[in-house]
Amino acid sequence: MLVMLPLRRPDLFNGGLLKPFRGILLFGPSGTGKTMMAKAIANEAGASFINISMSTISSKWFGEDEKNVRALFTLAAKVSPTIIFVDEVDSMLGQLTRAGEHEAMRKIKNEFMTHWDGLLTKSGERLLV
């Protein structure tokens, strides 16, 4: 499966000819097997699997949400290759900017997207979100 290629054969992407993708989007109604598919991909690719949701990241303390996102990506880098599965990602990252959105949610989005885009990941790390 093409999804596993960057995780199974990182050597193909080291020369600069091919660029690995940083994520895929599995979508569909509840109960259609999105989580199971992500787990199967991780298993086939020999990658660690981290399953999170918005409630896992959220904290009532100011600034803790961003720390939790950083901790998530730090953990994923340590156990690389890793697949991070974000359940109900649309609730967290649906629209990048919404009128009346709380500043804390914008900070979580920015932190998550910065790591996801690879700005803070090292070249040897293999993460798929």
C-alpha cells in the first residue's frame, strides 16, 4: 500500500527525488473502520500507533494544551516510525480560523500544525499523522 511506503522504505525519500507525505485523511461515518484501518497500516508498516482525541489534549490549565501537543510529537519522534491517529480531527482542526474562536484553541491548532508540517521535526523522524 502506498501509504506505508515512506515508513517502510525511508531510503527512497532520502535522495530528494521523492517527498514523503506527512498525513492522510480517513473520513466516513462512525463505525466504518477508520481507526481499525489506521491500526492495520501501523501494524503492516511496523510503526508505533498513537490514538488521541481532543479530550486527550485539552487541559483546564492555561498553556497546558500546547505542552500536551508538544509532548505528543516528542513521544512520536522517540518511538519513530509512528502513526498518530487523531480521532474526530475536524473538531480540532476543522477551520483554521473561526469567528469568535477562543485564543486557546487557536494556539492548539498552531502548535499542532507546526509539528505536523514538519517545521519542528528532524529529518530522520518518520511520522504520519
